[in-house]
Amino acid sequence: MTKLVKIEKTTLKRFLRKRAIYYILPNVCFNFLVAYASFQEIGYTYFFAGPQSLARLTLPMAIFLPVVLTMDIIKRVIAAIEQESIALTVDSELNKNRFITKLCLIHGFVTGMFVLTCLLLAQYNLSTHYKLNATAMAILDAFLAGVLSILFTYLPIRKLKKYLSEPSLTVREIE
């Protein structure tokens, strides 16, 4: 049995701002530490070659972070709306699970392909034996995690807004 935590009354904008802070801080710290520890172990890294290549750490993050954040933020916003903590209503015609699944898959695929393309272009433009600075690549990985955290806090809600509306007043509320 799961216990629902009561969410304070708030606006959607304030709710999203608070969630963005909760997402960005651990993602930036965690991704920096993992990348830094991995890259420092070998001293330098390459784009695709070697045991700790930039692609090996960055691509899974670029695919799974948008999926997890999209799923989490949509579920949290819908739960807050259902608890009447946010003064909006969700369209009853919306198949929530199908909407979340479709959006998660699209976000993960598009982001993964974009990051893969950027890595391939960077490798193509630099020599194949170019050694990447470990600290700089760890910072780049953390920066990407931060950007994805913010982007996928707000982007899913832009899609969800099509199914949100202001609640209509009942006769009792008007009196």
C-alpha cells in the first residue's frame, strides 16, 4: 500500500521550478563525479575508443535521463492536479500511460540521436588520436546533465498543457 504525500497548494510554475531544482542538483553532481572518477582512472579519454570513452558515459545518460525525468514530472504534475494542489484539471479523454510512454520514448530517442550526432561530428572534426582532458570532459558531462534536467522538466509539461484546463466553477462555488 503506497502512502500519498499531500502536496501544498501551489501554481504549476512554482511546482515546476521546485522540481527543476530537485532534478538539476543531484544530476549535475552525480554525473560529474562518475565521469571524473572514470576519466581520472585512465588520465585522459577519447570520444569512442577505450574502456572509459566519452560516449560510453554520455550516451546512456542522454537516453535515460530524459526518459526518467519525463515520466517523473508528468506523473508528479498529474498527481498534484488530482490532489487539487494545482488549480488545473486533466482532460478525461487523456490516456495517461500511453501519453507518458510515447513521450518518454520520443524524448529518449531524439536526445540520444542528437548527442550521438554531436559526438560523431566532434570526432570527425578532430583527429582520431586526439586525447580529451578528463576534467574538461567531466565538466561537459555534468553540464549536459544539467541542461537535460532543466529541459526535460519543462518540455514534457508543454506537451501536457494541451490536455490541461482551468477548472470550471460549480453553482455552489459561485454562490
